Amino acid sequence: MSAGPGAVIITVPGLRGRVDDHWQTQLAARRPDVLAVQPLGRNDPSLADRVAALEETVEAVGGPVIIVAHSAGALTTVHWAARHPGSARQVLGALLATPPDLDSPLPTEYPSLETLARHGWLPIPRQRLPFRSVVAASGNDALGDPQRVRALADAWGSRWHHLGAVGHLNPASGYGEWPQADLFIEELSTLEASDEFEPGHASSGQRTALSRPRRSRARLNPAHLRPGRRGREPGGESPDQPGHPPR
């Protein structure tokens, strides 16, 4: 399964460190068309570093991309689109999976709302995204109230897709491999500008067609880079320490 002619998939992690059994990690391992923005971990809550890492990756590709973001990575993507409208033109579409609403305090293993606000995460941008997007939301996510996440999807012009009771869609919730990500990627890559894509439209189950600070280095495959650019080696990872709840 391919993301389409020339399209590169960019995975954008949340606040986690590297997690081998996270579905984003597994997606990158089995698909040659994926570039992974390296996770910084919860000890570095900087939004600026994450936005810079995403911009670096998109710029290095220099062509069409599909963004696959999870958790706070969805918010990174929204902040990035607001700050880099030129680069955002490269985006064919974005999957924004289980974004937090940052309206209520997060579980204790996460940074506080005060810390996140201090590092630029709040307020969450609410302008319409300049590319197609799907917000895949959980019905029982401790980090995102379904109604508030639905309101964010409406503000971003995203199609809202109810996944059911999947928790935070992370290893602690049993994910692991998440094959449905490939279906969303296929949908976003095959839609043409003239196709009907209803922002705010609710769906569930399968898609209808099938029914300057220190910067994190992206893992860049030279075959994905535009001529004249060379990928850099990934920067140091920031894995969560043993004993921390899975991401």
C-alpha cells in the first residue's frame, strides 16, 4: 500500500519518548514511505522544538506529504500549520489521532497545564487548517473529552471520526499495531481537490470508501529528500524511563 505518487508520510509523535510497540513506530518500521519526527520525551515539553523538527522534516522532503500525528503531535501539527503556511501547502492531508483538549488537568505522568502553557501549547489554534484532515477521536480518552475534541475538529475544518472506546490509542490502551491508520492514509492520499470531503462530518467504523534551540532530527531516507539536500542522522532519543506508564 502506497501513499500515492511521490507522497511521503510524516509521523508526528506526542509528548512520549521512543516506544518500540507504539503504532507510529510500527508504521514507520513496515512502510518505506514513512519519515518519523523523532520524539523528545516528556522531560522536554518544548513546543518550539517540536514545531521546528516538523518544519525541518517537511522542508527536507520538498514535495507532497501526508501527516500522521498522535496525541500532542496533533497539536504540534496545528501550531506548525499556523506558523508555516508556506510549508503547509505541501500537505495533502493529515490524520490527527486522539488529540488532547488541554482543558482539564492531564494524568500525573504528563506535564501540567501550566508547564504546557509556559512552553507555548496554549491556547490551541482554532483556525481552519489549510489542508484536508481527519480527527480520529476516542470515546474514553482520559486526555480528551469527546465533545471538546469534536469542537476542535469543527474549528479546524476536520472530518470527525469516532473510533469507539480505544482509550488514548497507545500501548497502555492495547495499541500496538493499528492497521486502520493505513486506511486513513489511503483515503487522504487518494482524495482529489474536487472530491467531497466534509469538514466536521461524523463517521465511525471503516471509512465509507471501504465501507533554534536544540532541534530533534528526523529520520530521513535519502531517497525521500529533494535533490541537493542530505538527511542528518537522528538526534539523541529521549525514551521514557522504565516504570512510567506507557504512552
